[in-house]
Amino acid sequence: MSPNLAPPGPNSLPFVGIIPQLIRDPLGTFKNMHEKYGGFVRFQKGQSFRYICFDPDAIQHILVGNARNYTKSKRYEKLKTFLGSGLVTAEGQLWQQQRKAAQPGFSPPAMKDYFNTIKKVTESTVQRIAKNKVMDLQSQMIEITLSIISQTMFHLDLSSQTEVLSPAFEYCVSFMNRRMEAFIDWDEYYVTSRGKKFNSYKTLIDKLMLDVIRQRKEYRKENLVQHQDYLETLLQEQIKNPHDISDSIIKDQLITFVMAGHETSANMLSWTLLLLLQHPKKMIEATEFARSIDVSDYSDLPKLAPLENILKESLRLYPPVWMISRDSLGPDTIMGYNIGMNSTINLCPYVTHRSDKYWNDPNSFIPERFEQEYNKKAYFPFSSGPRSCIGSQLALMEGKWILYQLLRNFNLRCDRVDLTPSISVVLKPKHPHIISAFKV
């Protein structure tokens, strides 16, 4: 193969490229690209050419082997309007400082402490569901994950503010998704009604997080015993490096973790429960397992491996982060093709996870596949390499405990399951689902 040839790709319309197809059906468009053109594809979006990579070895090269040659795509720059310079958007030395500062907050001792919070919040949720006998699936999952992430990260329960915070986060994420995908880049923050609404929600969220930081600093002055949580880790780093870590940077980190921590976990759980409801045999097997085993301590969590496999299979079929973008800092060679510097390369977990080139029976819900060997390079719901999700183990721990308690305590029913996805920054169920929950 000549390295000078461009990768294959679809024909495009003048000026707009394949934007019409991406607007109509982005997942289907990328899936068709993979099936027709293979593991590495070139396509036109607007007046620029981009690449999309589906091949596991090439993905590993971009995210792990040659990760230093790649930075987050410029499209993530637009997220800074909402997330500031948190871990998702930061680059270079700032990202390294933040990652180092955050790491102790996800150590084994910290995870053990978080588990106690997860248990407490889940128990309260089970009692509430038992009383109501029904739950709006997505709203309930958002409420419980928001409560868990706020209590584990900074010892405050924000679930009472779900009715305010949930639409605020959802609107801000939706608005930024529109900005990231806009054909024409223009500043609408102070011009349109949408932009003004975004600014209003953004101001509300910023104020809340700065109040959290202020209250914690006051608490630290008055108490000898400090909370051992993520916020405390950041404040200790601020004391060591006051010029590098400002309150504004801490605020950005909190917003990033609250948004990412509850949004992705809530959708992981929603997809998981919908898949079980759509597959009654799998639901029966999972329920019987949950009721056959007693788990109460952090050290017992490995016993819940079958439930973790259900979560992993859900993440394979419906990865909340369905698209990852990188820009090349210098030239590279991918699958025999020369790639120039400043090239944008997209990675699509949704398509790679469902490719029959890398998975057996890829569109079927088979949690047991994770009991055997599988191509780990073809599975990256939390990304991979140095920029992989720092909270992935917390998400899985939280997810399998909530799933364990729901299956153990309730017989769950839903009249109609619709797995149609809504495509934004994250992949979520498009339609609401009211679940009947009969207490055992």
C-alpha cells in the first residue's frame, strides 16, 4: 500500500460534504462507512477533510502507543465555555497537574470510602421506589447518580436540587453539542434566546460550585477533622500550589466531575435496565443471581462480577461517550496511510463495539462474552491510554451496586421498551420509560 494515497471514503456534496447524512443519522452513517470502506476512512465535513478510525490496533496506536502525538480535538474547545479548564478540556501541563491532583481521589482507600456513600444513597433510593411502586427510569437514575457523585466528591447531597440542576446540566450539554457540531461557527451566547438561557444556567451552576468551595473552606477553618473526598484532595493541592490551582480551576473540576459523573453513569444504568427488560431470560438470570448472593462489604464486590459483565455489555452496545476526537500534533502513519499534522481523527466506540470484524454476534446482548477472552483493543467505553476516564472504576462500582440492589429488591416491569438512542454529547435513551417496581 502506498503511504501517499488517501484512505477510502464516501463521495461528498460541494461545500457541505456529508453533513446532511450526519444530521439525519450519524450512527448509521458511520456504521455504513465502516462496512463499505473498512477500518480507516476519510470524509468531508463542510469544507474540511477528516478521518474516522474503527480499527482496534489503529485506535490503540492513537490513544496509547503514540498518544503524545495527539491532543483533544479543537471541537472540545467549545466545551470550555461550560466546563472551563477541567480534566475533559485541559491540555498539556495544566492537564498533567489536574490529573496528578485528582489521582488520590480515586485511590483504593478513597474508593472504599465512596462505597459506603453509594450504599447509603442506594438504600434511601430503594425505600423511595418501594413507596412509590413506579419510577421514571431516566429521572430516577439521574437523581441517584447526582446524589452519589455530589456526596462522594464533596460531601453534599445535591439530589434535592435535581429539578433545577438536571435541566440546567442537560440544557448546557445540549447547547454545547449544537455549538460543537455547528456548520457555521458564530458567537450566539449573548445574541439568541438559546444563548441567554445557556448563560443563565451556566451562572447558576458556577455559583453553586463556588458556594460549595467557600463552604468547605469555612468548614476547614472550624474543624480539625476534615472530609476525605475529592474536593479535599483539590484543596490540599491548592495549599501546595496556590498559583497553579485557583478556586476557578477547582470549580471547573467540580462541574466536570458532577456533569460527567452523573450523566454517563445515569445513562449506563438506564441502558442496562432497558436491555434487561427487553431480554426477559437475562432479567430472570440476573435477578436470581442477585437474590442468591449476600454482599455487604467493599471486599465482597468481586462477587458481583456477573452484574459487572452486564454493565460492560450495556456499555459495549450503548457507550454513553459514543464519539472521541483527536487532532494530530505532528505527522503519523495509520494503517499504511500518511496523516499530516493538524489532522482531525474521530474514533467511534459505538461502531467498533458493534463490528462483526471484531466481535461475534455483535448486535446481540450477551453479557457472558466478558467471561471469556475478547479483543480488549476493540472495547473502549471509557476511552483508553493516558486520557482515559479517571472515574471508570467508580462508575462500575456504583453501577453494579445499584443494579444489585434494584434486582434484589424489586420485580421490574415495563409495558414497552424502546431502545432508540438520542444523540448528543452522550448517547441516551430517546424516550422516557415508566417502570413498575414490585417490592419483593
